[in-house]
Amino acid sequence: MKQRTLFSAALLAALALTAGCGSAAGPATPTGDASGKLVVWDWKSGDAKAAGYVAKAKAEFAKQHPGVTVEFVAQPFDQYYTLLGAAIQAKRGPDVMLFNGGGQIRDRVADLVPLDPYVADDRSRLSGWDAFAKDGKVYAEPVTLQGHPVYYNKELYQKAGLNPDAPPRTWDDFVRDCGTISAKTGAKCLALGNKEGAGIQFFLSALGSASLTPQEYTDWIAGKRDWTAPDVKRIFELWKQAGDAGLNTDGPNSTAMFNDAFALFQSAKAANVIGLMSDVGHWKDFAEFLGADKVGVMTGPQVNPAATPSLPYDGGIGYAVAKGTKDPKLAADLVRSLSSTDALKSFYADSGAIAADTSIDVSAGGPAVAKIVSEVKGGKPALHVALSSKTLDLMGRLSQQLLSGSAGVDDVLQQLAASDKG
């Protein structure tokens, strides 16, 4: 009964929002219509940093379809998937919608149009397709790449007498250097926000290639995950040990990742943070506070000598087409415009997002972004992106219990294994 009540409230909220959204307000009908209007839902178009990107994409689309109106409806990200699911079920969803790569889109492919027939010409130009694919079909075209480099504050390393251009290569060296930095500057080791349960996702993926053997990594991404394997267990042990040893900033379970944890790093209260490649919590934000020459980037410090640390990344965000749209090809043309090179150049320039089109020149952005882009070629998919949204939600809750001491690693891994199989 409680679930039904919550769904009804979400549905009413979604319908109230769509009531003012042009064709999205039609009574129990898809939003696309023959009069030439497409409605797009996302959480980016209302951001000033995305204004130029949206304008470029709309202009590109208008060259091909001058008579078609495109309406963007920006939704709040913290409610986005609830509102979207309710609107789709009520047949009042948008024609085109934005998704994070991974579980969020894979859980909803029944409501989406496979884009393979429409985007073949873009396959070689863009990277990150796998994050939007399921069972051999692609359901969104990538706009950005998302990954989890470890950023570090070069100035704090230098003040502690460490070489800022030679970051620690192993986990033991990392912990040792953190102790030196803390003793000499008072800064914590890691800025961490896990109020939303997102911190464990970043930690798992950042340390994944530093902990798992290449074969274990390949098996994980392919769905053959052994949650009891020692190398997997070690990541969760380090998560708990980092908390117990005081490496994290204070109160991580009550600190929001977005954007309180990043603010702690920007204010030099922590020497390191596992951040993002996209348009928040990333190299450009940090450079504005610390200075571009003070932002360092490293891969996860090596935990297992048999592992090969690399940059964890996937397709970040991408636009999909609703199965209920009346003209899938028209909607797919809009999706392609939203991933056009000119539009993505604007998105990178204004927001700092690493575009899915990696041919875009980033040389003027400074050493951190140049380092990130150089690591993309040898990067691997992020471990957490391979998991379902259900398992990710559970992992977030259990990670909070690990930090608080109310759960043990073995129990947590058993629950995650059961969820992953279900």
C-alpha cells in the first residue's frame, strides 16, 4: 500500500509538470505529433553552462527540419527518474529524454526505441556507446564521457615536502603520503560525501582496476561477478578501513557528494578527491578555485600487484527516444544533433564536460584535462556502471552502514551478491 501511495504521488507530480509542456500535455497520448513538435526532458538544459550547447543543437536540427518546434523541459535531477517513469506509464512522457549511462537506462529499454538504424554514421566519431546498450542494441547516443579520476591538490603535496608531479603509485604510498600531508598541513586525505550513497560507487570504480586482475575486471563487466573474491572484498575492506583510520573528511554519511564533498577539496580541506570527468566535480571546477596548475590527476593507487590501474570511464549522459513518439526518425535526428561536434564543442567549452567526441581539442584547458583525455584510450568501463540501479541503491545504503560500523564487509558482500543475481 505504501508503494502504491508513493507511486500515485509521483504520478500526480509528473502529470502536473507535463501539463505545461506543449504536446506533452495531451490526454494519454505520446508527445510527438504530426504538427511538428518534439518535447525533450533532461536535467541539463536549465543550466546556464548548457545554454550554448542547447542552442547549437537546436540550430543544427533546424537546418534539417526547419518546421519542427523543439521544447526542452528541465526537470530536477533528484526526482528525474521518478517523474520520467510516472509520465511514461501515463503515456505523457517526452519524445526525447536524457539518461545516465548504465543501470538507469538499461532498466528502461522496454520504453525506448533502439537507435542502431539511425546512428550508424556516428558510431566511429563518438565513444561511450556501451553504457547505453543492452542485449546488443543501443538506446541512447552519448553526449559526454563520465569517469572517476583521482584528483589531488598539488599545492598541498608541495607544502608537505612531496613531489607534486610524482603522485603515489601504490595504496601504501598513498596512505603514507596522506599521513605526511595531514601532519604538515592539517588537511584530510580524501574528501568524501556519501549522503546519497554515491561515494561508494566512485570508490569502487576508482580502485577497481587497481585491485582486480585484468581477467577479474573483464568478468565483472561481462556480468560474471564473484562478490566473495579476495580482490573484490579488498575494495570494500579499504572503504571501511579508510573511514576507521580517519582518512576521510568528517561526517561522510551526512555530507552530500554534490557538491559539498567537492567544496571540501576545493577549499583545500582534503588533499584528494575521487571526482568526475563531466560538467561538475571535475577539472574545470577545481581549477577555478585552486588554479589550473595546482590540479593533479592520477589513476587509483595500485592495491594488487597483479592489477593494471587505468581510468574508469563510460558514456556519461546520452539522449534516447521514447517508444511512444510518433516519428522515431525525427526524434533520432534530434538526438544526433544533440551529439553533433559543434554542439559538443560548446558543451565542453562552457561546462568543461569531456565530450563523447574525443577529437575535440582540449589543449587550452590545462594539464589536468589533457591528462584525462590522454588516459581515455587505455581506460576501462567503470565497475559500478555495470550494476543495476537496484543493486546500486542497496550498495549505497550498505556503504553507509560500513562507515558507521553497523555492518561488516562479509555481510555486505553477501547482500550485494544476492541483489546482483536477482
